[in-house]
Amino acid sequence: MAKAKVVLTDYVWESLDVENEILGALANIVPLQVTDPDAFFPDAEDCDALLNTYGGPIAADVMAKMKNCKIIARYGIGVDTIDLDAATEAGIIVTNNPTYCIEEVAEHTLAMLLTCARKISFYDRLVRSGRWEVPPGKPLFRMAGASVGLIGFGNIARRVAKAAAGLDMRVLYSDPFVDQGQFDIPGDKVEFENLLRESDYLCVHAPLTPQTRGMLNADAFAQMKNTAVVVNCSRGPIIDTDALVKALDEGQIAGCALDTTDPEPLPENHTLRSRENVIINPHAAWYSEQAMERLQRGAPNEVRRVLKGEWPVNVVNRAVKNNNRAGL
């Protein structure tokens, strides 16, 4: 029996030993290292499966060229680069890897929150510049008793909530898909507008969807405390970058910590890069050695299941169950 063809659009790890271990008996893997969908072809035209990291957007026109493709398996959590409706219409199963870096992103969020609250980066730059002033960095506020607001209350946000509660912070969240008391986790559900008004630290944990794109806009920033700090370890486009700059310029908020930006990366001369009250990381919140191992195994295992005639574990477009190319 001929082996299947699996195309890997792009990857950021050193070798494909894991992929070959999982899929070698069933498929030939074709690694491309491209992110532009036009560059997927002609290699992907006859693929049976597509492994995907950052490449995209994968829209209807791309899927139409992959007439044999049964599954698009994304290594990460978010699937905003994949047109799920088009995939369902084409009968292509889409999977993600929803749990591989929950601990890491939650820890990174807390690290950014603590760094902002205690102005760690500011102090470090101060000392490195030869200055030693006590007490610099005014104003500074105690975290205990402060309110941390969570946009979204999924797996990552709930870990942040537990940690924040352990610091004696008041936990608030806004999530239309979670009911008050649904989870045995500290936190009070509030309307989005109340979350904006009451949060001393506002942490973004929502997925990027048409509804969440640009939800932190000029109107949202205008409702926030002028002492508030925004932390984003989710997706850059959830924040309107121009509105964020304006809010910082006008003192509507005190600062922000961004692991992800829009655009990404920010241009070298972008105004956010030079501000003392802004922390920017290179979309690194997901990373640890343990997370990397789970990341690399998640998507290939989903492809393996489909090639063996099994239903995958983490299907995002569940409606495709009714009509899919894999015949599952």
C-alpha cells in the first residue's frame, strides 16, 4: 500500500524526528518552511494532510487546490489563520493543539503582570544607565487588593485566576461562553464594560475571532482607569494598535505588556518599541522545553489518527463530522 503524503508548511524546531517517528510508517513528510500559502504549491496539491504552524491564511482558494487533503492539523492553539467554514464546506477536518502550553502562557502572563506592577524592567534599565534613585518609578501600587480582569475564562485564564487569587487580588472575568460558578475557580463574572472600568490589570485571553478582533479599541480604553495596565499573551489583533498608542499618549492607561502585537513583529521604528511603560516580547509565552515536546507531537498524532481511519481528538470544525473527505 502506497504511503500517504503529508506536507509540513513551516516549523520552528530543530529536527523532524518526532514527526517521522509518529508518521513514518504511514506517510512521506514533505517539509517546506514557507508561510505564504502561494508557496505551498505545487507540493501541497496532492497532499493527504497538511501540518501547519504559522503559514496562512489558509482560505477557500488554498483548500480548493488541495483536492485530496483530508485534514489540516495546526500545531498551535489558535486557528484564526484557517477559514473554518471553507474547510467544513470542503470536507476537510481542522484540528488544533489546545492544551500544550497552558501552564507556560499563564506563567508568562503572571510574569508580565508582576513586571509591570513592580516596574522591574524600568528599574533594570535605570540601573544599567548608571542611575540609582530611591524611590524611583512613582506611582507604584500594591497588588494585593487590586483587581485583575480577564478577557476570556478558558484554560489559561483560569490558571491566571488561581495565581492572582493567591496574591490576594480580586479576580473578574468576562466571557459569554462561561457561566458564573461553572468552574471551581476564583472569579466573578461581569459585563465587558464593567471589566474595563474596574480592572487595575486587564489580561487578554480570548481567541481571535471576528467578534474579538479590535475589541480593545478607543472606546474601550476610554472606559479604563488611567492607572490600569493591559497584558496581552493571546493574539495581537484583539487590540487596536493605533488606539493603544493614543491611549498611552493621552494617559488613558498607565502601560501595557505585549507578548503579541499587530502587526507582528512591530516595525523597527514603531513608537511602542521606545516607551518606558511598554514591555514587548517576541510571541514567546508559549515556549518551554516541555511545551515544545507536546507541541511537536500534537498535530502529527491527529494526522496519524485520520490516516488510520480514526476520528481525531481536537477537531475545531465539528460540523465536518457530517461530511468529510476522510469518510469518518
